[in-house]
Amino acid sequence: MTEHDWPELAAQELEWAPSPTLDPNAVPVGDGDWVPLTPVIDFLAEHGNPVGVTQGAARALFKPAKRGELRLEGSETKCGNPSIAIPPSYFRNARIARGDTVAIDYDAVSSGEEFVDLRLAGHKPWHHVHVYRPDLVTWLLTLLPQPDLKPVAADLKAAQLPDPPRRASLKLDLENAYKAWVAEYPDPPYPNEKADCLHMQALFTINRDRVRELRRDFSPEEWKKTGRRRKVV
């Protein structure tokens, strides 16, 4: 490594943020719903702000994995079964990507004592890591700017009749409104529960539990599927 490499390496370590042109639907396609880690990181780095923040993109990707919102699979050995689910607890400690391998992020370890503790705890790398594409698309959608629905909600509230509708009528209106919302998304990626709430609460004064009931009763099965897992050859 020469001093001419330092600016490029420094850029890779910056914090990743999505660029305005990022399109979640353009995420690379792999073996079914599972995509190798390397093209995922490359895609995020290419569509990040600034461009080329590879390790920052990896660290950003592992945050939803830590929360259990993004599923990853891999092998505990270089020649093992590559379809073992990586537990969210693995990402409680700092991790970094090296190709399709995930290992300890030594640069983020705060002390020598923490480093020794991690080694003693058996924090070994995962190999041949794949990312579950539907989870990735959903996560990226949450990073995009959301429309300001407050003016819409205020206009709808002002237009309501003085007398509240009868309970039976309100129930029917809720169901019809949610069915119309479902009809707007015949193809993936489908709206998540958060998007449901933003849409329905802009139309009605209802709580999150009521929206969950509507999603449970009237959303298609495709919205609820966890996806077909990648086959192991």
C-alpha cells in the first residue's frame, strides 16, 4: 500500500448513507431470494453518498441484521453448509465484510481487553454469506424520504362530517380503504406494516393495532410470506 492508496481507503471507512438515486428494486438478484454479500455491498457502495463507502455500507447493512430485520445465511467453515442462519446476536459486536466473509471489525474494537474477550468467546468468521433480498429491499425502502402526510391528514380531518359515522359504517369504510390500498401493489416489493400505518392513519383516526388487524385479515398471502429459502446443492 502506498500513500496514493490512502484517500481511497479512507473513503471506504466513511459512514454510509443512501444516495437520492438509490432504487431498492434494482438490488442484484442471486440464487432465488438469496444474494451473495459481495454484490450487495458493491451495490450499496455504488449508490451511496459519497460513492465508494464499502466498509461503511457493510456496517450499515449489519445494523438491521442485529435487530433481526435482515436475514443472512452462511457457513461456519470455508467448506461447510452455506445455508445456516446467522443469528442476530452475532452482530452485537462490530463486524466487517471481506468479500462474502463476515468477521470481527478490529478497527471498531475499543480496547485490547475487548479484543481478547471476543477471541475467547469464539467469534469466528462466517463464510459464503448471502443476504435475503426481500428483507434488503424492505430495509432500503425505509431509508428513502417519506412524503409528508400531515397536510393530507389535516385536510381529510377538516372535511369530515360533524357527526362521526356509525360504527358499522366505519368498519366497512376501513376495510374498503385497506382493500383499495392492497390493490395498488399487485407486484413486489409490497408495503410493510409501517407503510400500512402511514397510509391508513392519514385517512382515519385509528391506532396501530387496528391497522395490524386489517393487514392480518385483508392483505394477500404474498405480503405475509417469509420467502422460499435458497436450496443447497
